[in-house]
Amino acid sequence: MTSSLKNARARAGVFRWALIVALPLASAGCALLIPQTESLRNGWPSDLGARVELDSVPFYPQKDFQCGPASLATAMSFGGVSVLPDDLVSKVYLPSRGGSLQVEMLAAPRRYGLVTWQLGPRFEDLLREVQDGTPVIAMQDYGLWPVPYWHYAVVVGFDQASGKVVLRSGEKRRLEMPFAVLEYTWKESAYWAMVAVPPDRVPVTATETGWLQAVVAMERVSGREAARKAYSAVLRRWPDSLNGAIGLANVDYAEGHLQAAEAVLRDALKLHPKSVVALNNLAQAVADQNRNDEALALIDEAVALGGPFSSAAEQTRAQIRKKIAAPH
Amino acid sequence: MKSVAFRMLCRFLIASLFAMSFQPAMAGMIGTGQAITTTSTSTERAALIGTLSRTDVAGQLLAQGVDPEAAKLRVASMTDQEVAALSGKIDSLPAGANSGTGWAVAIVIALVVWYYWK
């Protein structure tokens, strides 16, 4: 009896000490532990809704260690590609590591004509994408120092009032998790998160330059049809985008639609009259339609502007001159 | 024993990646990929370095148990920056791999954080 009483006292003592140490740490430490959750609690962005849940996002329970393929299949299916986790194993899974790398998660959807975007490391960005109707893949660490335990899950909803996000995760179709827990586990991956969207969509948090890089990365491995949709979407979102127009014109040109390419480039030049790339490509498209003198005037203009593309423009000029000297 | 077969695979990969990297460009046109990069490095030099890093990363994928054809396609879908980020680091970069056992740890963390947050 006495010994158990002693034990109880000892335990109570330990508990009290733990509280004395932990409470100030916790109240002062929240801002350190979960800074973005704290700042969202203090000021919810006015243009962000209070509650969103994308119910129609499918769910593929993960097998073994394959949360990478399962999360990707979840996001990609919602993006309109019919794909199963098993189809993605050979595209992202590393047998010896027993997992999937972030780079490969970003690379694989391009092969299906989806564009991938790595979000900025901000909770707000993640919520904005979900609000815009795009599920977000986030990388979490469930390990305890010093052993990390990396995991991919898909955020499909959030509720400001209850302070929770909704995930498709592992074997759980609908996992509710407080913002704080998501942030605590997500922070370890430096807030790594991505979306994979069909080419005719542009994520709401994308920047023009970053998104064009993402589209070019897709174009390397996708068909021209996806690339055309993607550049058209860039021009809808950023109508003044020079490189969006150059991308679209290049797709037209590659498909032999010279007049379409010419029209796109002429429009771009109205906004960006000093673009060497647009002048050069327009000159080439015009020369290919056998309007060589007109092409020469354009390429002279491009060469005169100088800059990093001047040597390419000089080469184009040499070709056009050769064509004028020796017409076939 | 492994190394002979492995080296043969690597040679095959090198050859096929080189073949892939010299796809004919459209003569006279400046590509969109070029237009969006502002680097001034000579493009041929950059292309050669890029191909070598791709071969390197493909070899590392093979060593991780990926089969050769899949490795080639996986590397092909990466950008040059992504290839550079992976090169030499495939062993150490985070690989998302959680299984059910991780949830025990997760629940503990969740309870602790939630307890203090509420």
C-alpha cells in the first residue's frame, strides 16, 4: 500500500515537473513549432473560404510502402488521367529505398500529359489550391528524431472552424487532422507540396515564369496536343506572356501550321516589339512560306537588337540569305 | 558478377540516352526551352553535361533496383535541374514510404501537438 502510494506521489511529482517544464515551452514554442498554423489562427486570409472539401477525389489505399504511387494516382485520376497506383510503381518507386523521391513524383505525371507544380512553402498556398479545386500532395515526416519517416498524403479539404484538414492518406480514405499536426509533420520536408493538373488548367498559386518552366518540362515528354493546351492556358491566364506566345507558336510551327504560328508571333510582337526570339521565329515562319524579303527585313531587325539570342538570329539570317541567293 | 551485367546495362543506357538527346531541333527556330532560360552557357556544352548527368542518374536508378528501360524513361521525364538535384544523392534524399507502423508514432505526435494547441 505504502509503496504504491509512494509510487503515485513520485509519478505525480514527475508529472508536475513535466508540466512546469513543458507548459511555458509549449505556449512560447507554438510559434516556433507550428508558425504558419499560428499565423493562420491570428489572421485568416480574407479571400480564403472557411470550408472546402473535394469529395469527388478518388481514393487508392496504399500497398506496402507505396504511398508515392497511391498519392499520385489519387491526384492524377482527379486530373482526368485514368491510372492506378500499380501503373505508377515502375515510374516512381525505388525498390532499394522502399519509397519514392520528390523529383520523381514531379516528373512522372508529365508522361501522362499533366503539368506538375511544386507549391511555395506556405500553408496558405496549399489551402488556396484546395479551394481552387485541386488536391495537393504533401510530404510529411512521421518519424521521431533522428529517424525520419517520410510519407506522401493528399490534402482534399479544410475547415477553418474546427481547425482541421482532410486527407487521403495511407489506408484512410478520409483522415481528419488538425492544422497543427499537418504543419508539424509537413514542416520537416520544408513544406514540400505539389499538384498535378491537366494542361488546360493553371494552378491558382503558379507564377508565370515558374509555370512556363513546368510546361516546358511537360512538353519534353508529352505530345504536342497537351503542349498546345498548356500554352493556350498560359495565354488565358497571362495574356501578355511573351514566352507563352513563343511556346504556342513553336507548337504550331512544329505541326506545320505556319500561318497560325505567324499570327501568334505577330500578336506577341505588338506587345513585345523588341523580342529577338519572337522576331527570329517569325522570320523563319515567314521564310518557310517563301516570303523571303519580308523574312530578311524581320531577321535584320532581330540581329540589330543584339542580346543573348543574337548568334541564333545571325544563323537564321545566314540561312535566309542563302535561300534568297539560291532559290529552288 | 553483378558488375559485368551492370556495366553492360550502363553502356546500353549511355548509348540510348545520347541517342535521345540529339533529337533534331527545328532549324532556324529558337525553342521555348531556350527562350525561357537566361543562362549564357554554350548550349552544346550544357547539352553534353546534361546528358552525362542523365546517364549518371539513370545508372543510380539501376543500382536502386529499377529496370533499365524504366530508368531511361524516368530520367527522360526530368528537367536538367531535377537531374542535377538527384545526381549522386539518390541514396540520401527523402523517399516517401510510410507503412502502417508509422501511424503509432504519428498518433503520439498528434496527441502531443494537439494537446498543447487546443
